[in-house]
Amino acid sequence: MTEDPPKRRTLSLKPGVQVTRPLGPQPLTPLKADRPARPPRAPRPFREPKPVERPAHGWKCKPCGTFFDPPAEGPDEEVIRCPNCNARLGIAGDFRQTPPPSRLRARPMRH
């Protein structure tokens, strides 16, 4: 078990390539001192975070999170669908009940 692992093959250049610079690591070049150092930056002024704007809509689709308003008028049997993902959310009569039934696929937004 004292066998050495096989040696790797030495890489070489393709035949006919002229070497224009020495192979191996490049020598380090000193930093240029002809340009003055940049002055330190001033700290940024503190800004109050923007207030979060509440949507003016009354409902939020559970599958995709889109805000929407169901129609205020119309037949109670009308099917309400999400304007974004077209999911069936319930019927219009269920959106008008207080409290809304749990079978709706939308949740009321608090104002």
C-alpha cells in the first residue's frame, strides 16, 4: 500500500505557438501613486420609510393574492371569478353576507 498515485500528465502548448511572455504567475505591479486617494463619503441622511398604502379594494383572492371588488349589484347566483387568475371564488350572494361564509375562496380586507 505504499504505491504512489499515478502522476498527472503535464500540459503543454499546441505545436507552433510562439511564447510572447513568460509562463507562470505574473509579477505584481505597484499601485499607481499619481492619483490622490478618494475622499471619504458623507453619511446618507436618514429618511422616514414610506407608509404602506392599503388597497382600496374589499377582497383578496386566496389562490393568487389579487385585490378585487365584487359587483355590488346583480343577481345573487352570479359566479364571481378572480380578475387575475380566473379562479372561481364564490357566488355574489355569499360576498354580500355578514359574516361571509367560510366556503369563499377570497378573504375580506380590513379597512
